[in-house]
Amino acid sequence: MRRDVFQAIADPTRREIIHLIAHKTLNLNAVAENFDVSRPAISKHIKILSECGLIVIKQQGRERYCEARLDRLNEVSHWVEQYREFWNQKLDSLGVYLNTKQKQQKKKGNKK
């Protein structure tokens, strides 16, 4: 199954895993210790994160370590940015409209 970064961040546990390993490379056991779910469940989350390209698993001796690859989050940032720009334009237009209305109301109030 082909996965994308949006699938990775859709789950709160995966977002927390990303947060944990963004600051420090951790082995699988250290990651699992931070959650009240089974080790196999954490392994599934890590597999999804790996398939999405947000983490890589590096073997060091008998241990497997998770290392963050957060540049893939740029895809999310670009997607969100287009909507931020859209809503900023809409809100700016609303602000101009409301200021115009307010000035018109003041002019009407002064004429009375």
C-alpha cells in the first residue's frame, strides 16, 4: 500500500512518535515506553511512519533506532499554506468591508 505524509499525521499516536524522535533518535523500545499501548501496535505505527518517509530505521548492533526525516512535513506545510492565504485574503476583505460600513455609520450619525 502506498502511503503519504497525511496518513502519517492523521493519527495522534503517530504525531506523538514524530514529536519524540524529532528531538532525539530513539530505539524501538524507548519509543514504546512512552505509550500505554502494546509494542506491536507501536511497531505498526512506526512501520507506517517509515513507509511515509517521515522516519528511517537504522540498525545498530541488535538495536533498531528511529530517526526523524521531517523534510517530508513540508508537503503538509505547503498544503496548509494555500488555505492560510485564501482565508487571510477573505478576512482582509471582510476587514475592509467592516471598516467601510463603520465609517458610513459614523457619517450618518454625524448628519443627524
